Amino acid sequence: MPRDYYDVLGVSQGADEREIKTAFRRLARQYHPDVSQETDAEAKFKEINEAYEVLSDEDKRARYDRFGHAGVNGAGSGFSGGFGGFEDIFDIFNSAFGEQPRGRRRGPAVGRDRRVDVTIDFVDAVFGVEKEVEFQRLESCDNCAGTGAAEGARPSTCSTCNGSGEMRQVQQTFLGSVVRAQTCPNCGGKGQVISNPCRSCDGSGRRQKRAVLSVKIPAGVSEGIQIQVRGDGDAGERGAPSGNLFVVVHVREHEYFKRKDNDILLDIGINIAQATLGDRISVETVDGPVELQIPAGTQTGKVFRLRGKGIPRLRSDGSNSGRGDQMVYVQVETPTELTERQRALFAELAETLGRENKPHTGGRGLWSKMADFLSGDDD
């Protein structure tokens, strides 16, 4: 699962445009492939740019906040102008000439994201539902309150990196002096060491626990959509931010309703008499039965539209903008079992219709003749 974009840039969810741009420029200076000596610099640089593309765009950011990475699929796939021109490019590298960029303290690790799958009924997907989900996650250890240290003990500042979590080394490149930062080997980038760890969590400050949450699924969701619940993933190490929970929604197939975009499709069968003479019938919708007028002479394949009886259109912010329609497809059914009276009537009708088969050229067809016969006007 891709990393959270806010975590990639090292900013909070409430960060403003200036904070996001500042964080992007700082990280771009650090990981640009032409400057950084780290083996995965190119991959990190692409990840940073991808996060910036989404979070710097108001609409993309709103979709991401609501639906996570699923809401911005196709966005931020590699470098596509995230710098915004030559001014930004020179600003990113201005520290390479004489000014040494400061290393960013790594500190305790942010919690990992979690995923849970939930299956809902077709009608619940139309109108929305609140669903209880159960999953396993890392939570703060109760015995040490997440510090990782045994009772009476406390973590101490790492003497190797002086609590920064990094070891920095100045290197000379064609752009000038550049600082290369590496994770401190003594504390693993945490900035602190624990001499007497908590026995319950082995010094990690976290323990695996079962979590039960109530998640609101909005109206109009479709199969496979992801709903992001911020802060309900794994707890971070020693007070670091928690990861996020991604709820992947699956929708059960309905007995007779089908979905196409925001429309609902329904096949119904009517008998020959209804198709010939017309009728007023009851049709099922997700809102309950409604009456539908079948005009005389209706043929197989006729489609009727019930406006506003479809699926709500889901916006990126989770709200809805109207509903689709229900499309009713008609199938004229030929009877396979007849009473003696019905058979006699069809035999009489057959005599008036004749037995010749010829290509249809328009004019009065079968349904017109049958309507005349059943109404008594068959001369």
C-alpha cells in the first residue's frame, strides 16, 4: 500500500499551502538524484513529487482526504511539473552553493496504515450505511504508556547523534557543498535509546490488539472503493502520529437489480396480452414498488426510464449530487402451458392471422392484428 502523502512530506493533515510547499522544497533538495548520494534517492524523489502534486491541488487533496489513494488514482504518477518553473528549480538548489541544508530529525517512526475489507448489500450501497469493522492493529502499550521503558525507567538521548536520529556528512559535488544524512546506527533514527525496556512490549511501546470501529459508508459507493479513516491505523512509536485505516468496500450482487454507472437496470417479463393491449403494472425499485404504464403494442426490448430511481452520484467530499435513473427492460414472454380455453382462443386467433411467413415491410404487424382480434374487431 502506498505511503500516506502527508507522511511523505512530513506535514500534518491541517498543513496550509505554504507549509506543504516548504516541506516539498526541503525534501526535493535532499533527495534530488543529481545531488543525493543515497541509492534510493530517485524513488524517494518521485514519491515526494507525487505527494506534492496531490496535496498542492485543492480538488485532488479533498478527494485524497476522503478516499485516500483510490480517490486520486492516475494523479501524481511520476514527475509532471511539480516544481512550477525555473524559479522553483533554482530555489531548490540555492542551498547547494555555500549554504548547507539542515538534516531533518527522523525520530520515532510513524504508525503503518491498516486495511480492512467490508461487504455490504446492494441497497446499502445505494443509500449508505454505518458498518462495524473488526481488525488487528498496534496500539500504545498500557504498561509503559508507549514509552517502551520499564516502570521507573525513561528513554535517554542517544549519545551518538545527540538525539537528532541522523549522522550528517558534508560532501563536495559539482553543485557545491551538500550535506548527506544517514540514519544513526545506535538508535535506528529514533534519537533515543532504552537501557531498561518494558517487558510487556519488549521496548517497542506498542502491542498488537483487536480493534472494533463503526465506519460510515456514504450513499452511492461502488465495488472496490476505499474509505480512509485518518489516525485509526497502527499507533506511532513513542508518541509519533498513528497510521490510517483504509476500509475497502465490496458490494453483494442483488437478486434482480444491476448497476451501470449511476443507473439501475431491471429486466421484467410481461405476457402477450399485456404487450398487445397495454397495461398498468407494478415495478420494483430500491425505493419500493412504483406503477408503470405499458402502452399497447409494446415489443420485446422496449426500455422505460424511471427518473431519479437510480444510485446517488457520489462527490469527492462524500456528499451526493442527485441520483441516476432506473432502466426497465421489457421481455414479452410466450406462454408454455395453456388451459383448454386459452388454447382454443389462440387457435381461433391463428386462423385470422394466417400462416404465411414473409419479410416484414412495415404496416400493420402481428400486435395490431392481435389487438383487433381480442377487441372483437377482426373483419
